[in-house]
Amino acid sequence: MTAAEPPQPWQWPEATWREHVESVRAGRRLVPSRWPGGARAAVAISFDPDHETIPLRDGETSPGRLAQGEYGARVGAGRVLDLLAEHHVPATFFMPAVSALLHPEEAKEYASEPHEIGVHGWIHERNTLLAEQDERTLISWARDTLAEITGSVPTGIRTPSWDFSDSTLDTIRQLGFDYDSSLMADDEPYEIVAEGTPTGLVEIPVDWIRDDAPYFTMDRYGSVRPYTRPRDVLEIWIDEFDAAYRDGGVFQLTLHPHVIGHRSRLVVLRELLAHIRAHRDVWFATHADLAVAARAEATRLDTAGASS
Ligand SMILES: [Zn+2]
């Protein structure tokens, strides 16, 4: 090894690996003893209507690739909205700005009661690869564009890469977002801690387990094509919900209209919502509603701490 080469991770001093781990960390878990309305558990369903932006962000512009995304807007979105209305379930739609510009009427529906629209990047860019200023510009543009199209300013963000660059956390705090929904340190909402300091920013965690894409999507030219039977996925999500219900916590789910909107898969969402609806004491919340409840719990903990 020459002197110019950076040390390998196994050569890092303790201060180095601690610094990496501490940069963005999970702080207090923000789960009230009862959810609004006295509910035992909370359910927060989200959709990422990425549509054409998945191929576009990689510069893939062929009609075949774009058509797969177009299906989400043309077929999936309507089916999803009808199903949510049928079950009286609110949802949060994290929509890339380019997707909203391509489908403005759809974006307006997402921003209308009882639903919520949230930021999901400009063109679903790989945000962890961007320079700080570029990432900041795209998040600002994305929020302003959704606000312009829908008339309501998004308060939440889900980063397109489900990950942070070195500057993402500072950027979303400075832009005044109330919550993020991109990280995976817990099943329940928590406060993000930056370099040991609580930020006040609520994290509503996601997980690949509760995302339709890893189970159902495939790479056309890849030799490995994982596929899970939709009804097996239903079983996984019911197990996730049942445990969240027992724990008095949150069941959070991420779906994509171009993935779940297919006939054989929509069955899963229909049966899942029916299963959850069979429980009386469940609070169906948008992610913004959930962030408000989490912040109220943080305030309660602060007050309890101050008076003890
Ligand atoms: Zn996405």
C-alpha cells in the first residue's frame, strides 16, 4: 500500500466508523399510547406514482420502457384510487415532479381530500450521486412544481433513492419539511438525530419488505428474475399488519401504480384492505397525519421530561 491510498474500512480508527454511524441516526421512537380517536394501531398506505420517470432518470427513452411506466398512469392509478375510495382509505402519493407534469390531473387528485401529495424528487434522480447544490435545486423545484400544479404545498419528502447523500438531511431541514419517509431504522416513526443532536424531523420509516417493487419487478435482460406470487406477498403484509396491530404501532406500506395496478396484483391490495378494515380500532392516516401525531408525542415526551 502506498501512502496516497485511503485506509480500508478494516483499518479505520474507531473515531472514523463512529462518525459515519452517528451522522444520521434514529432517536426517540414517537408512538403515542393511543392513536387519534383512541385507535390501537395506525395504518399509513403510500404510493410512489413514478410512472415514466424510472426509465427516464437513467436516460432510457425507448417506447417499450416508457410504456411500462405509462401503464401506471393510464391503468394503475385509476384502479388504485377507486379501491381506496371503496374502502374509505386515505393515502399519501409521493410523486416525482416530472411525473406530475406529465399527468397533472392525476397529481391534483392525489392532493385532494382525503389524500396527500409528497415530494419524490424531480425525475426520480439517483439523489445520493448528486452534488449538494444540484440536489437542493431539484428538491426545491420538485416541491414548487407540485405546489403549482395542485395548489397545495407538500410537507413531506421521500427521497427517490430511499437514501441520503451527505447533504440530504441538511437540505430537507433547511427547506422546512415536516417529515421524511426514506429510511429504515425502525418499524415505528422516530426522530432523526444528526451527529448526536435531535433534529425535530420525523422519520416515517419504509422497508423493502413492505414495498411491492422488489417482489414483482424484473430486469428484462438480467438472467435472474425473482418473482413472488402475489398471494404470498399478501400473507407477508398481513403478518406485518397483524404484528403492528398487536404492538399498537404503525403498519406502513409503499406501492407503485405501475406495479400493484395489474389485475392479478390488485387482488392483494383489495384483500389486504378488507383484512385491515375488519379491525374496528385502526386509524387510517396519511403520512402527514402520522407526522403530526408523532410530533405531538415528541412534545408530550419533552413536557414529561421537563416536569420530572
Ligand atoms: Zn420511486
